[in-house]
Amino acid sequence: MLDRMLSVLRGFLAFDIATFAEYAMESPTPSAATPLLIRGRYAVDDGKPFPWPARWLHAPSGIMDWTEGKDVAASDIDRFFRFDPSFRALRKNPVVEAYLARGVRSFIVAVHREDGRPACSLTLARKGGPFFTEEDRRALSALELADTLRLVLAAYRAKSAAFHMEIRDLFAQHARPEPVARIAVERLCEQFRWDYVAIFRVAHARARFELVQQHNASDKKLLVHEGYTQPFGAGVLGQVLRTGSPIRVEDTSKRSRHGYIQIADDARSCLCYPIVLDGCVEWILDCESSEVGAFQQPDEAELGILVGEAQKTIALWFEMRLNRALLENIDQGVVVVNQANRIMRLNSMAAQLLGASANDRAIKTIDPDESRARDEFRAREAPSIQGERLDRFGADEDAKAVLTTGHVAAKPLRLRGADGLERNVVASSRDAEDAFNRRIWRLTDPKAWDWVTALEYMRTTVQGVAQQTRGPLLLANALVSRAHGRVGDNPDLRGLLSKVRASLLKTDITYERLVDGLEVERRPLGAPVAADVKVALDAFMNELPEEDRKAVTVTLAEPIPAAWVDPSRLRFVLHSTIGYLLATRLPETVITVHLHGGPRHVAVELTTSVHCDDDFMPRSGAADPVAGARAGAQEATAHALSAVRRVIESNGGKLKITRRPGCLAIRFTLPAPPRGRTRTAGREPAHA
């Protein structure tokens, strides 16, 4: 915008140098006596940009009285310095020195004012004659540049607002702290034209400030060594932590009350600003410059607005990261405490273990006094324990000490809940500084802990037993394969041997299959989401042996809506029901799987033909050992359907098994997702 304006302006007035400057008051509560600050935003010499040699210029006290808010012209710069005694000091100002070094001899100034104070100005300068005259000043005033300058100033302010949004947008849902910190320091240097910006973490666990990220935008020696730390009680960082307020140091070479620590050779001024989360200082922005007085009150004010807006976004970002941590531990109690050991967040399981849940199903006691206390507690509203110190829930001194200092390894503790009842838990913690200096505790009911321990023992046991049985099974399978090649053209014998091979292949029970079944027994509901039944069925079909896959025919009634079910539970249901039918079908028949649904549910219907004489009924006088073994296999397989029923009914569906001579049919339904929960797990995204 300024380039276009100056190209037009050259048609009315000749000039060599042009600068646009923004004005600010040195105090946040300005008065008539408040010193004026000038910041160069734009400078060109013969159309080529050049940087201002200083970030801020302290305007002499009489300069605004000299302009009186009007456009002015100085026909001779030497006469200008003699106009007011306070102007003489400008000769030593770095900006004026730069103008003089470029040969400026006269200049003319157009000023835009807001609320009675100067807001910005455009200065045009000539290096030689003819000098600017009063006639040139009147010609400039006739152009009424104030509105144009107002628009230019508004454009710079809009750029600052856009930068604020850019910083806020860094904290996206899946953003990682390290890249965010790196981009933030680089963009702060670029936007404010600062030499150096660093972010220090307030590491309460070690009582030190730790360097997170730094960026040096100049050729000065401002970088500190990687891994630099500083104790809490030292330097400007320590003062910021104690006061919770920003601190500026005009000249670091002079002794100051802030105790500035010189950690970079060329640092001459600094501005440190706290970043606060939940009332606690979590990080400190350290802005350094090789120029004395580089940071002024307008910098502090603008950085304060930026940090204030960013803190709101950081708080939401923290909530998302924290909620993800809580959701990832739905089988454990999760408690998040701050550096004061006060409870910030906890999930429902933790609320139960700390006696703060009105639906406390973890309490099982036969003591009548405790039962009465529990009933009285359930009758009133559950207390809120957020903000309470975690260590106050320790039932003894050992538990209080552990809950105060933390404990990495799992340790049994005795807790006294908000309901007055005592419980045993297994507790462990970690200091999650990547999640903003929070300590995360995991609390486990000992019964659940015993379950996990039992699974570990089961892993070892099953692996040993499976290894012992796998050898004989492989040998039996090899012998059947050899017999299959020697039976000649006897189709009945070949069919029997094929069934023997298929049965042998299904007897290799893995640990994963056992754990899958145990987990379903333990938590039949799981974590429901919108699951695509067709995708789950296709995935299961692809896992079947080719012979079994050919025996299953799938039909669809489009469209098939999603089902509200845990995908792992859906896989268990499909595996169990289709596997049951594969075990009971006639060799010459197929299994039909039909999918259809409506707005409220998804239905899966499975049918197959079975031997009429089996009929799933006890047979009197059965002497055929093969028929008896087949009946036993069917009965054993039917036990899995009881777990299937629990899964389906826990998820709000229904299971119906129809047995009649020569036919077996299984039909189950699953509910459709609740309104608004339409994102489907397992479904490929649509392509445009």
C-alpha cells in the first residue's frame, strides 16, 4: 500500500527518502506529560528499503508542540536542531544519525492523530536542494493524507491481528509441543523484528528453568548452549516466576534490582513474559536484543494481548491432551494433579476409588456399618474433589507420603475416600511435563490388578502347554495327510480324512484367542463406536481358510447402516457365530449370511443345513462314537454363544437362535449409532 501511495505522491512532490512511523505512549496510563515513542515501520532511500537502526525513538518533549498536530516542513535540518533546545539531543539518536549519514538536508512531515494524540506519520526527506518550503507544506496538506495514513496504520494493525490468529492456530488438536515451540519463537522474531526469543519451561519437579526452544534472528551472539538450565531463585526468570508479571530490563550492562544474568555475549536488553495455565506459570518467554532499550511498554502491551489470547487456546489444547490421556486409561483410575498436588482432573474410575462417585460399584462389603454408610453416601450428591490435595486421601502416613512425592513403580496403598470408606488400591505415577508439568496418577483396584497379573501367568502357562501339544498335533496332521494319499478312490474315506484334518487345524488354541475370550467375559460392552458391519464381515471372511470361505455366502440389503458397538466385540460375535455354524453344517451345504438394517438397528441373519438326526437333542442309545464326538463338539461350541449373547445384549441388541430339523438359524441385531455419532470406524472415506 505504501509503495503505491509513494509512487503517486512523487508526481506532486520530489523526495529521496520516505519513512512511515507509528507513535505510542511510554506508559499504559498516558497523560499530557507521558513521553512519546516512535517506531519505524517503513523506510526507503531512492526506492530501496533500509532498516531503522533502533526499534524505538524517544521523541523530544517539544517536538509535538512544534508540529501542533499539523503537517510541517523543515527547510534546513540544521535550523531544525536550533529550533528547540531539546532537539539538539536528537543528533546523537541512532535514527537521526542514520538520516544525517544518508545526507538528509530538509524534510516534510504529515501526521495522523487519534484521540488528540499523534498515531502515525509520513516523513519525506531530500538530500540536496531545493529544500522543502512552506509552499510544499501547503501542497502536502491539500492532499489530505491523514485518511490514507489511517488506512496504512489499520493495515499494520490487521497484520498484527492476523499474527495473533496464526499463533493461536499453532495449537491444533494433534499438534506436538516441540514443533509448536520452534515455530512460535521463529515467528515472534520475524513479526516483532526482535533479535532473539526463547521459551523456558518452569520445571517444578527439578526447581529449574529449562530451555525448550530458542531462535536468533540476528548476527549477534545471543544463543545459549543447548541444555541450559537456571535455578528458580536466580535472574529475571526467577523474578517473573515469583511475581507472575512481565519484566523489562532497559540496559543489562547496568546493575538492576532484577538480578539479570548475562548468559549471551551481545545481550543488552530483555523482556520476559510469563505464560500461565490454570493460575500457574508454566513457561516464560525470554526476548533479548543487542540494542539498549529495544523493548518498551508498547511491546509489553502487545505481547500481553498475544499471550493472553494464546493462553486460552493453550488451555483448550491442554484439555484435549488431558482428556485423551484419561480416555486411554478407561480401565484404570486416572488422576491428574498440579505442582501443588491438587486434583485437576480425574476419570470416573478414579472417582469411584476415591469415594467421590454416587454410583460406586467398586465397594463390596458385608460389614453392616459400612453398608449403611455407603447407602447414606449414595443417597446424597457425590462430592466434588477437584482442587483437593491428593495426599489427604491417604489412609495412613505411608500412603500420604507416597501420594505427596510420587511413585514410579506400582505400589499398594490404603486410601480413605470422600465417603469415609477405606479401599486398597495399586498406585503409580509419572511427571508428565510434556503435558504441562502435571503428575498423572494411575489407580487400580487390586482385584483388577490381580486379573492382569493372572493374565501374565496365563501367558506363560498357555505358551508352555501349547508348545507341548503342538508337536503331537502336527504329527497327527502329517499322518492324516499321508493316509489321504493312500486311500485310493474311496470318496467316503477321503471325506472323513478331510474332516479330520480340518478338526486338527482348529485345535491349536493360541494365547491371543484365550485373552480375547477373557476380555469379552470381563467387559462385554467394550468402547462402542459407529462400526461398519460389512467391513468387519469382509475382514473376518478374508481370515478364513479357503475351504471355509467357500462355504459362506454373503447377501446384502443396501444400504447397510453402521452399528453402535465396539469393533473388537463385533469381531468376536462374527467369529463365534459363523464359527459355530461352520462346525455344525452339512458338508454339501453353505452358510448364508444376510445383512440388512433400518434407522434403529442392523440385523445379521445366518442360516445353514444340519443333520436331521442331530437336531441338537439328546439321542437315546447313541452308540456311534463319531456322532457322540460331533454332539460333544457342538455342545462345547455352544458355550461360546453364551458370551456372544452377553456381548449383544450389553450393547443393546438381541440374539435369537432357531433350531428345527435340518436347519439352524442365528439372528442378532445391534443398535444404530446415537444421533450425531455418525463417524464410522473401519469405513473408507469417500473420494470426490
